[in-house]
Amino acid sequence: MKIIQSNSALRIYSDDLVVIDKIPVGTYSVEFNPMAGFFLVKEKNFKVDQKIYGSAEKKIEKILRGYEASERNFGVLLSGTKGCGKTLFAKRLAERATEYDLPVILVKSGYNGIEDFISSVDQPCIFLFDEFEKMYPKKNKDGEDEQNPFLSLLDGLDSGKKLFIITCNNISDINDYFLNRPGRFHYHFQISFPKDEIVRDYLTDNLTIENKNEIIEQLIKISFINDFTYDVLRAICFELNLGYDLNETLNDLNITRKTSVRGQIAVVVNGIKYATNYGIPISFNEDHTYSLSFDESLLPTMFPGDLHKQMLFREYLLRFFIRLNPRNFKFDGGGVKIDLTGVTLKWESYNDANAYDEWSEDITEEDKIWLSQYIGNAKISDVVVETYTTSIANYAV
């Protein structure tokens, strides 16, 4: 028989009772029983046996170093769409925690009053809440914010030094007082969709087909306008490795696929910026002709005091067309590059040979020569592409 006294209460236990001062290094989950209250149950330690792509390992090292140097509770928020690697990130962090002798405590259910139990843990450890906003909604059915009780915990007002890791799918479902407050969440890592080199690395590792280099380049282009999660990439690799072609795979899989994005193309010609309207569809999968024009309000600054030159520009050089096909688009470093090699600028007021047969009555021979030279010497110095889904990318041509 073993007896434990807590204040004036005596509790009797069997001889196998072991009393310890600290939670041993390992992985535990929080459980609750109305009679016994909160307690911990031993779980298997996380073992991440798959490659983690991107900068996750560097970020994990940064978290652990920051926590080790901190003298108070330390919070980390991982946000992003489901399937982009938040949970894998958190599991790898938990696996690394053993190197720092940190117990990992998983909170899997939204228990009321758990903040008091967490405060009672008076030792360095990690508390991991996966999909925190589902367990503790910002607004429950009674209109109450179940995240508020955690504010004091995150402020470091309790005993011990804890590392809080919280994942969420939608940042708008997180309490506003959690955000922009490094004292509560020191880091906020937004886990985004894999793009560019990350997609290339994943496909290189997981595709076993012979012509995979060509397929990889196509999928990198497609992933630029489609937000593919790792789950989607896994499914694509699975189908392609079974021998199905890419089009059939993309058409048959349970995924949403786009062939264009909305945005703007701007081209600098002879130092003057011409641009499409903003928000037009930019197609990466088929031939398309784009109309680009310049801002007429800039004419007085381009030709100050020269109303005749302003008139010539407005009448003959206001707009041109370019026809682009999928081969003109190159995807690199999070942006899109337009390769205009061999692409002709078709000026609106000119025929297919960029010649003009019917001049206005007041145009002079000198004007004709100047316009012909301007068009004949037209040189593209820069291309800018902006879309709703990516940041602006500038590329010299």
C-alpha cells in the first residue's frame, strides 16, 4: 500500500505507485475524467520518416534556439491551408524536442479549464495544439471566445517555461490578441503551398517515370496558377507512376485546376511603359493576344510643351498587341517570366508589316520618318507581370 497526502487529504494506492518530481522526456496526451480531473497518458514518440521540403528544418532549429534562449513562455503559430505541411512541421519539432530533454504534451480535445492544468505543469515542456481553432473556437455556439483564457498563459504569467505550438488552417479564426503580439507568439510561420523548386524537388524524388524531367517542368508551370498541396502532388505522382498521362491524371483526380490567372502584363518599350488593363485573364495554356497601351496623362511630361509630338503619340503609338503562347511563359523563383524572343509588337494603327498607308492630312514627311524610326527601333527593356496570386516579378528581357 502507498499513501499520498495532499494538504489534509490522504489517498491510498497500490504498491506499484511511483512518485516522480518531473515529467520524463517523451510524448503524452492530455486526458480528462470528471472524477480524476486532468492527467497525462503516454503516447508513442513521433518518428518522422519522410523528407520535409522547403525551409522547415531551419525554422525548427530557429524555434528551439529561441526557446532555449528565452526566460519565459514561448509561443509559435503555424498557419496555412490544410495539406501544406503544418502538422508534419509540428511532428518534426516534437521529434527534435527530445534532444533538448523536453516532454511533448499533445492537446487533442477542447477541454474547459485546461489552462489551469497547463499552468500547474512547473517544468520546461512543449504543449502542441493541432488545429487549435477547431478545439477552441473564436466564437462558439453561445457567441463566446474560447481562446481568451489562453491569453494569460501566453503572456508567461504562469509558472514554468513552456513552448506553445499552435497550428491553424484559417488565421481569421484566431483571436486578434494572438496576432501581432510577439510576447505571446514570438513566431508566426505561414506555411504556404509548395511552389517552384520545392515542387521540383518533390517530383524529382517521387516520380519514377522515364520522361519525368519534361513532366516536372509542365507541373511547375501548372502549380504556379494552381495551389497544389502535398496531398495533391502525392496523388499526381501516384497516377503518373501507374502509367497514366498528365492530362488524364489532372482531369480525373479530385482536384480543382485553373488554366489562367487574372492580373496585368506591362512592357517597357523605348523607356515608356505600356500595360494591359489590370485584372485581365492571363492564359498560360493557350495562345492569346494581349492589348497594351500607355497612360495618356503622361504625355505632357514625356514631351513638355510639344503638343504636336503628343498628338503623334496619341494617334499612332497609343497601343500595340502581342500574341503569346505557353512557350513564352517561364516560371522561376516564385514569379513568372515572359520570354519575348521572336514576339512582334503589332501597333494598333499599322498594318501587319508595321506600315501605315493612310496618314492624316496634317502629318509631315518628317513626322513619318520619326514614327517609322521609333517603331523600327522599338526596344523592350523590361517586362512586369503581376497576378492576384503572386507578387510582382520584374525581369529584364
